[in-house]
Amino acid sequence: MSDSVVRVLVADDQKVVREGIVMLLGLLPGIEVVGAAGDGEEAVALAAAHLPDVVLMDLRMPRCDGVEATRRIRAAQPSTEVVVLTTYADDDSLFPALQAGARGYLTKDAGAEEIARAITDVRGGAAGLSPRIQRRLLERFAAPSAAAADPVPTPAPGVPSALPDGLTAREAEVLGLIADGLSNTEIAARLFVSMATVKTHINNLFAKTGVRDRAQAVGYAYRHGLSHG
């Protein structure tokens, strides 16, 4: 892992929670807190001013909620990743946040190690999802209604015609590795290809499937039986 410092912006409307998170992050190696916002509008403004690597985002905030703030930050600064840190893990909170561009999602019972890992994961190109959230995604996409709505057979190895949305066998393999939680570097090592090749496959499969980020790609992979898990 790189020794470079990850610059983090914290957004939470509760002052005591916000200050506690800032204090916690300040104790973690490799993380620098560059700002703290009390609502979504301030988060968007501070993200534009400081260009953080990662925003740790609450969802329920005044003026502009976390979902809208996430959408605006990701649109303005695509290189800034967002990890949601919230009390809520219901579908009405989870899925809009992921659709807005959040790459990580944690509940506020997460410990320091889990928060640090999520920040590092999203900075490295992986999804920073808590085990609880990963299970919820699996449950959602394994639900009978989801399977009945879009029945797609498990693709046979090396037979592109069996794959959805025109994916090639290699693109489906890369998608499965993303669903397994591998970063681009790990995928390149696993497949013995360059990082540039991995990025090309990911760009192609994102375009074909219509997903916008790795979190959506994970859902797509499980929904279409392309995960290796």
C-alpha cells in the first residue's frame, strides 16, 4: 500500500459526532483531515475548496442531504471518493447513496479499523462496504423478485454468447473479480495483465452494463450470476 497520506473531509450535522470523527481520524496513520462540514451545502463547498481524496458523509443533514451532496461532489470532482457513515442501513438510505456515487457505506457502529479500511479501499479503487451492507446487497439482488425480473443464465466459460449485455468472457471475469472485492492492482496481478488493460476492460463493461461505479457493478454481478462467490 502507498505511504501517501489520504486527505479526508468529514460531513456530519451533529457537532459532537463530527468532532468525534475528526478526533478519531486524527489518531489514524496515513489520514489527514482537511475540513469538517455541518451540512451538505458546506460539504460541497469544502470539497471544492480542499479537493479531498475521500469525503466521509452523513446522510441526514439540513439544507442539502448526504445523497445530493454526494451526487454534486462526484459530478464536480470525480477523483474524490465518498464513504457514507450513517445511522441508517435501510434500502431507502443505502441504494440512493450508492446510485449517487458513494463507493463506501458504513453504519456509525463501525470501529476505527473498519473506517480506516473503507477509506483505504475506496482510495484504491475498491468498494468500502461493511459486512452488514454487503449482506444487504446480496439479499436484495438474490431476492426472487429480482431474479424473476431479469433471468440470465450463469455464463459458460469462454462462451461470450451466454453473457448479458454483450460482455466478453474477459469482461465478465473482471466483473466477477470486482464483485469479489479486488482492486484494479489485484485484478491485474490475478489475470497477469497490465493496469491499463484492466482499466480498459472496466471502462468497456461499465459502458455495456450501464453501471456508474464499482458498487453498482457488484450489484450487477450478483444479479446476473457473474460473481465468483
